[in-house]
Amino acid sequence: LVAGVEGGIVVPFLSRSPLSVTGPAAGLTAGVLFETKALGSFERLLTATMIAGCLQMALGFARTGRFAALVPVSVIRGMRAAIGIIIVWKQLPALVGGDGAGSQMASQFAVGPALVAAASLVVLYGWAFTPFARHAFLPPALVVVALGVALAGVFADSVSLALTPAPRVEVP
């Protein structure tokens, strides 16, 4: 989290590139876990990350980013759309409290997670129609996180609404 915040604040001031990715991506966590297992240790992953960072800096100094203009915009939009579809598809079971595949969603349905998801979607999509939308200091994603945490706390005392451990990520 600290690296993501620092990257999000520092990199825009240092980089003039509109293509910079400065924050952590939730979709990369599975890749990091897989590569940590493949490399055998977290120290090796850190070494590989340092090597990749040095290569990226060398490519930046060589001004190779200009070749990104050769990729058609339609390809980039298609790739981003495909990534979005994959992320949404993979999150659908967690939306209703499940942890399995989409075919198991009905059997794993839980009311609590579905209510948190519905409230979150209402806030995200309805944010533009509230007076808060005019103020840039309060992003809707932050409100959704606070709302989700609050609802999880309220639902914790209820047997029928308590969030199941399935959609949670446990990091040792």
C-alpha cells in the first residue's frame, strides 16, 4: 500500500508519459503469488523485480516508449476491455459470497455479501447524481470501501447476513 501511494504521488511529477502505471493492481496479486512459488522464495522474487526495474529504466533512457505509438488504439482498447471482462467474470462468485466457479454461484449464494455488493454498485453508479460528485476530494471508491467495511461490521453480529470467509483474501 505504501509503495502504491508513493508511486501514485511521485511518478506523475517525474514522468511525462501518459502511459505510466503507477499504482498496485489487484489483478497482479495472483501473478506475484505464482511467480514467488515458481522462483522458490520471496528473496528471488525481489531480485527478479529489481532486474526488471533496471531493464525498464534502461529502456526508458533509450527512449523506446515511442514505439508504443505503433500499436493501434483499437488493440489497446480491446485488450483493456478483455482485462475488464476477465476481472468482472472472476469476481462474480465473490459478489454473492462464493469462492468457486460461476456455475457454483447459485449454491453458494449468501445475502450479506450480495447486499454489500449491491450497495457498492449503487454508490459507484449513483455518485454522479449526488452533490458530492462536484467535490474532487471525496472519490466514490473511498466511500465504497468505507461503506463495505461498515456493512461488514454491522452484518458480523447477524448469522444470516455475516460475510463468509470465502471472498476474503488471507495474506500470511
